[in-house]
Amino acid sequence: METTRSPRQLPTYFKKIGIAVTVLAVAPIVLVKTRNIDMAQHTKHLFHELTLNAFIIGLLLIALAKDKIEDEMIIAIRIRSMAGAFLFPVGYVIIRSLVDIAFNDPEPDMSAHEIVLAMLFVYLFRYYLQKRRVR
């Protein structure tokens, strides 16, 4: 008899850690924008990369953390949400390239950061929306 194993996940408190990391990643951006702090181009690029990476890590911690109640229904919702999160950027890239060809207006491709952020946002949005519908 084959048993179904749930995917390995982080403990539930990592959701709070992820929220804290996400907020702490956004806070410096807000400070720089509201205080009109000038930075050298290299420093600005490094600042942007570090804050974006911290934001992605925070969202990833939220996505990988267990819920307090983790049953088969929640696991099924996670899998459906993950599938949608994977298919969204694939469909977006294909549709965008077709639109670019149709209008003869090539735009730069999505960066890796944009793709990962899109996947995490779609996953979290779908997951919490589906979970809310069920409960």
C-alpha cells in the first residue's frame, strides 16, 4: 500500500519571519523615496538588488511555511496554487511575445526577479483565495 507524503515545509512561525523580512525589505525603499536620498548609480543598483532579493526571500518564507492545520485539502490547494503559479509566467511570456510580433514592438524580456515575483504573488494570491473559499 502506497502512502501519500506531504511535501516538506517550514514550521508555522516562518510565516511571521517571512512577513517581517518582507516589511523590512520595503522599509528602506520607502525611506529613500520619502527622504529624497541621492545615491550613486552603482549604489542605487546594489540597493535595488538587495532589497528585491530580501523581498523575494520574505515571500518565499511565507509560501513555504506550514499552516496551523495542514490536512489533505490544504495540500491539494497548495498543489493547485503552485501549478497556477508555474503556468502564469509561462503563459505571460508566450502571449507577450505573440503581441510583440503582432505589433512589431519588441520589449525587453522579463528579468528573473520579475518572473520569480510573479510566481510567488500568483501562488500566494491563489492559495489564500482558494483557502478562504473552502473555509
